[in-house]
Amino acid sequence: MPTLAERILGAPAGECVDRAIDVAYAHDGTGVLALQTFRTIGKPLARPGRMRLLFDHIVPANNSETATLQAELRRFAHESGVPLCDVGEGICHQVMGEGGVRPGEVVIGADSHTCTLGAFGAFATGVGATDMAAIWATGETWLRVPETTKISLSGELGGGAEAKDLALAYVSRLGMDGATYRALEFRGEGAATLSMAGRLTCSNLAIEAGAKTGLFYADRTTCEYLAGFGVEASPQTVEDADYADEHDIDLGAVEPLVAVPHRVDSARPVDRVAGTAIDQVFVGTCTNGRLEDLERFAAAIKGRRVRVRTVVIPASRRVLAGAIRSGALEAIVEAGCTVGPPGCGPCLGMHLGVLGEGEVCLSTANRNFRNRMGVGGEVYLASVGTAAASSLAGEIAPPEGAA
């Protein structure tokens, strides 16, 4: 039987297919380069209604050069009829995940973390800006159907562990190139216990193991989530398939982890790095900036004061509004945290929390590469719970409930 990736792309692993794209999107960084290439192609937009432009990487603009480039993209969107999500709407993957993607679709984004949207049972993957320009001109692209690595999940998370810890665990097991051009297929009874926010986090880190995408089968949880955005969807049938390799993970055995600089696959139990001095905590990004994350963080720090500068950035305007309504934002602000506008924030090292030489940050993001968040800075990756405990302690500390 075919894997989920093979079912969606309509061909067995190893074959190359030409596929019309259901959704194609770019952000303010890659969109500029895609537009330059598209103009050299000299063709009209093939399917403007299926395209999206979203401003998230450097928003609001950090200097006049950035502002000028963003203004050019705005003009293009206005003149061509391409839907635009401007400053403050949020991170492209999060915004597209708020009712913009359906199970079974082929979703292409000009960003490597497009794999996040595989959580909906869609084949979602990232491409470069020149490939996106070709998609704008033709409405389709070609793909080599990937082999699939099966990750069977059993049990339930506990002991302070979160979906982020699961993601760090599987990336460390596979290695940063252990799933190169593979699809990761998360299935098993444990998969059903994960919330949509947790599934999005797991799919988000698929690229950090080299994978093309990370897929969950759409189930009742998926359909109920999409229904909240007025989107009708049906569950996908889970079938046996032929996999390139398989890994079993007992969720009950997953413990709170921290990925140490400068590799994502360097996860260690938090107690092995506890006590490490930090200068900043960052909560947000397309990995852990959702409402569930902000509410969990707020619950952990409510009525207390953080002991290190702490930057919290909602993943979207919808998340920000939800955090206001629930009282989470009030608790975060009263604890001494700084809240930034919805977007990527300091994740890519451009603004809103960049590190200085020798500074250390504990981040809920997905990458801790050398100089990622500032030249000479060091980044440790962890869950929201670990970020909350560490912000209160002023050093890396295990989350509440950790064994």
C-alpha cells in the first residue's frame, strides 16, 4: 500500500511528478527574490487566487531598505490581485495553518519550515525563491516522490514533556541529515493524543532532520480544528504501507530536553544542562508561538517575576487576540516579559531580540545554528515549559512536573 506522501502525490517513491499546486506562498524575504525572478520570466501569474504573500520575517521593517522592498511587494500584490497578509498578521506557516490548508493538498512555500503544514495531512514542503517564481508563472511544479520514514508513536506525554521535546527527541535520533529527502509519517495511537498545536510543532522540525515534509493523518482532531475556521474536511484512512525505515517512540518515555549549541540534533536531558547561565529567553516562532504555548507559558509564570529578559512574540494576530481574551497576555506582561508584534521576531537574527557577542538565549524556536540569532551569540532550544522555568530562575531549569 502507498504511504500518505505517495497517495497525495499520486505516484510511488522515486518517481518524478508534475503537480498543480493547491496553495503557494512566500514571505517578505523570499517574496522579493521570487518577484525579481518572476519578472525576468515575463509571464502573467498562472493562478493568483492560489498564491499568498505574507509579511513576517522583518516586521515592522527595521530600516528604510527593508521598508522599500516591502513596499514593492505590496504594490505587486495590489496590482496582481494576490492576497496579502501585511505587518502584524503573523508568521506565514501559522497564518496558513489557520484555515488555509486542507488534508490531501499540495502546499508549497518559499520557506524551509513549510513542512509545518504537513500536520494537516497535506504534502507541504519548502522551495527556493526561483522555484516559487516558476510556480507563479505556471501554477505547478515537479517533485520527486520521497521515500517515507515511519515514526510510530505510542502512549502519552507526561513528566513535564511537551511536543517540542518529542520533536527534539526524534531529530536527535535521526540526526540532522538522517531523513534527507524523506517524508516523515507520524502515526500510531500516540499521534491521536497530540493536539493540533503539538502536531504542528512536530511537523515543523521535520526539516531539521533533512526531511522533505512531516505528515500526520487527518483525524477527528484535525477536522474539528479546521471546522473552527469554517473549513470542512474528512479524516484520512490510515493504511499499512511500505516504508524505507521505521522508528518507535514511547511518548511516556520522552523527557524534557534541551538542544545545545550549535546543532538541533544535540538534545540532552534538561537536568544535564540545568544551571547554565542565560541572558535571554525567547518564546515564539512557527514552532511554539501558538495560543496553547502562550497560555502554558503564562500559567507557569503568573504572579511571579522573570529574572532574565524575556521576549514573547505571538505567532499570529489571532493568537495575540486569543491571549488577550484569555488573560495570558496580562500575566506575561505583569511578570516582566516584553511582548513583540506577531511575526518571526529574533529567530532569524534580524531584529526584536538579537543577541550580542557572547550572550546566551534559551529559545523555543527550531534552529540554534552558529550566529543564528546574532553574531557570537549562543542558542539553546527547549520547550515552552522549560522556557518558563528558565525565565524565572535566570538560568536553564527543568519545567514544572519534570521527573
